[in-house]
Amino acid sequence: MFSKNTFYLFGLLLCSALMLNAQLISLKNATVLVASSVPSPMKETAARMLTEEIAKRTNVTLKTATAWPKTNALTVALVLANDRELLEKTIPARTEKSSAEYQAEGFRVVSEANVLWIIGADARGVLFGTGWLLRKLQLSTGVAQLDSKVDFASSPAYPIRGHQLGYRHTANSYDAWSVAQYEQYFRELAIFGTNAVEGIPFHEDEKPNPHFKIPASEMRIKMGELCNLYDMDYWVWTPVTFELTDKEKRAAELKLHEEFYKNCPRLDHIFVPGGDPGDNHPSEVMPFLKDLHQLLTKYHPKAKIWISLQGFNVEQVDYFYRYLAENNPDWLQGVVSGPSSPPMAETRFRLPKKYQHREYPDITHNVRCEFPVRGWDQAYALTLGREASNPRPYAFAEIHQTYAPFTDGFVSYSDGCHDDVNKVIW
């Protein structure tokens, strides 16, 4: 015989299980609807990302539609926050509105009745909201579900959030990737909030690589296409490794840049480091950057020019700030702080407010680098070396919190997929 207490406990457990089950939101039979207000290519990209990533893990392929389904099954609706007519017509009872969904790249994910809304402030907000949902879903064979109703909103604290993906011979993995692998990587970075990818210089074409699936010149263009697809800013890091006083080499370099600018489908930022590598005085670098800007905006009118002060001595740094004070160049977007740059707090203090400040953190190396592993066992330091698998969540969270307030964000320095955890932390 069971005691009264046993029945009472059993009843509590049963009620709890029923209540929990009632809160589950299953996407197994859901239809994905993207509102007409979401611009292409994000309209196609976000829905494809959601359906493909769920299918990979569950063997469940969600249906897609361009009009509201007439069934009572769940609809996952991707919509822009400014599409008030659609939102108010469909869910007139919703009066609370999150400020996050109205900030650039912000989103809100909210479940109401038989609709799971992904509301983006803009196209990127729709993408990041979709990524957030993928991170929160419970996925297994035949199962795609949330364990409770949701109402979550978020927007980024920093406008620049990217990683350098160098398709070159010094990378420990990128050089062997196909375009399809790069797209998957772009997608996974986007799922965690990345909005920028940085390519590497034109001079890598001169260095043959047996691992390349396609030539570096072609991959640079393909990366621009992928950035278009996922609405990521496309940066290119391109040092000047010759003396700018050499007029012939200077002219040839400008011609090389223009050819790339003309052929690239998307280009948002050109970053020329002052050093590492490079050894030109800013009196030569600044006029060269001005010439680059004229060529760049000829093909990409909204694209920007950046410089780092890496390797500059005191006189060169002072010259740079004096140049800004005397010329007030509108063609310069900002300064990048990386290894061997002046202190970030000093840079932000001296830099006029009109210019942005981007961090270029080295998240890829363990020793002989910007942020060496503290207290690392000497045996590991000597055997694993500079570029081993190096997840450092606590260290890089602390480093980010220390320096990020002086910046508008970051595009990290990376040479492979061994630092993926660090990318996500940043």
C-alpha cells in the first residue's frame, strides 16, 4: 500500500511534468515565414540558416512560406521591428515593446500563441535573432524545441565585432578550406554575433600554397560575396611593405588596389597597418591612404580607410596627431590598436572624437605575443608553442572588459580555427 505522502509526492511530480510539457515549444511541424519587409539577401539567408542547421541535427526539415499558413501549427516569423502594420495586425494584444529591438542590430525573440517571433531592428538583427534561437533550441533526432516560452531582447554594446580570416600560407587551417567551408564558418560566427570579417593582402598571391582549393585572388572575391550574403562588413588588412618614396612601386600598389576594388562585390573597410609589417613614416603613409580613399570610394562610395600606429616611435606618433589637427581629414575613419601600438587609453584620449577606435587583439598566440599565457608551465610553452589549441575564456573575458571601453569594437587577429572559443568569447 502507498501512503498518503507518497500519493501527494507523486501528484506533485505529475503536475510539474504536465506543466513543464505545456511550456514546451516544438518546432517539429513549424513553418518559417519571412516578412516581405526583410530585405534580400537576408530574407533568404536567415531562413536557410535556420532550416539547414535544424535539419543537420534533427533530420527535420522545416517548411517555408511567403504567406501566413492557415493551420494552427507553429509559425516562426522573421520580421523587422518597423513593420508595425504586420506586428499590430497579427498580435494587437502585444503592448510591451523592448528598446533593444529598435537599436542597430538588435532583436527580440518572443513566443505568443502559435507564433514564435524573431523581430530584428534591421536585417542584421533578424540574422542575430535567428542565431540566438539556434543556440537556445534543444536539438536531437526528431526533436527541435524550446523548453519554455520566451521573451528575450538584446542589442550589441559595440558596433564592430569581427575576426580576421587569412586565406594564406601562414594560417594553420584556413588555407585548406573550400568556399563552402568558409560559408559555414561565416554562418557560425554570425550565430554568435559577428558582423565583420577581415581578409588579408594582395601579396599572398606571390606565395604558392599546395593547400589552396582556389587561388587567393579568387578567394578574396568569394569572401566579399559571403559577406554580402550574411550582411557582414568586409575588411581587408593590407600592409605597405616597400618604401613609399619609390614612385614606381607606389603607383603599382595603387593599381593593384584599384583592380581589387573594382572586382570585389562588397568592400567596407581598408586597414593599412603603420607597422608589423611596414616601415614608412606617417608623412608618406597619410598621403598614400588619401590616394587609396579616392580609388576606394570610386567603386564603394561608403567604404572607409583605417590606419594603425603599430611600430611608430614617439616622433611618428606625434606627427600623426599633428597631421590630424592640421588637416582634419574626412577620408580617415579611424585608428586601429594592435600589438606594438601605443596604449589604447592614450590613443582614445589623443584621438579626436570624430574618429573611431578599433581594437586588433591577438587572440591566436600563446607566447611571444600581445597577450601571453600567464604562468604557463614551461614544458607546455616549449612543446606546444605559440599557436596550439588555446581556449582561454577567463583570460580573454578579462582582457576584453579591460580594453573594450576605449574602443568602438574589435576585429581580432587569428590564424586558424584553434582559437574558436576565444572568437566566441570576444
